[in-house]
Amino acid sequence: MPDQNDPRWFTLAMASRWPLAVVIAAGSVAVATTQILRQPIPIGLPLGQPFPVRLVDGVIVDEIKEPVRVKSEGSIAIEASKKLPIEASEALPVQGQVSVTKPVLIESNRSLDVQGQVSVNEVTAPVKVQGVDEGPVLVGTSDEDQLTVGGAVDVTEIGGRINVRLRDAAQSVLPIP
């Protein structure tokens, strides 16, 4: 309780000391926050490790400037609305199972190396197939499908029935002038 003998200014100063202290503290915090947030906050990310990202919806990519590595627990769908040119000075390794559900056009003046098993539903243009170092290639078709082969063929093992139709066989065997 203030004493009756205290001057009025002293009584006013004593009554306003706590509200004044709160205002000064809030001002100090505001100034400090402004100073801290004036600069970007540095966040250290380990650059030697991949940055984990979970994609919920599809991603639209306009341009890729750096190599991309993707590790996925499920399948990844890649859809292109126009030609998707891929240029590389070295081999492009793909590990795992790749399923192509729509037509793919490969235009190249070099061979396309594929390691592993390839299953093709339809081929609409001639394809040259050779094994590693021109070694053997295992080719299988269903009973209904035909496989047209042009060129020399060496068969070492047949795992089923085979029907051979020779084009122009009579001309190649008979000596007709």
C-alpha cells in the first residue's frame, strides 16, 4: 500500500513498473527476432546421401540438368506426351525389372545393349539381335506366333517343334537355267 507521504510521480512509477517491464521485454524479443530472421537460416544437408522424398501425385519434369537416381519400393510410371530424347556418352544402366506397356520407337545409329531377359509382344520393324561378343541368343515364341529370321542361323538345341519354310527354295536347290 503506498504511503500517503510519497509524491504522486513516485506512486505512478511504482504502479507502472510491471507493465513497462513487459513492454520492454516484448520489444527486445521483437528486435532480436528481426535481426535473426533478416538472414537465411543455414540448414546442413548431407550432400553425399540421397534426400528422401515421398511422391503423392505425379511429377511433371520440363528439363533434367543433373543425373537422377531413383530408388523405389514399387513401380514408377514414366509417361511422355511427346518424344523423349535420351542422349548419353556412356551406357545407361537400368537394374531391376522394366515393363513397357505402350509402343516405343528407338532410333539410333548404334546398337542398344540389353542385359537380361527381354519379353516382346510385337515387333513391327526388322530387328537385328546378337549375343554378347556375337555369342548365342535364346529365342522363344508361342505355338501360334511366327518368327521370321533373315541371315545365317546356327541351331544348337531345339526345345520344341520347329517348322521351317524356305523362301524360293526350289530356285536355290534346282539348277534351272
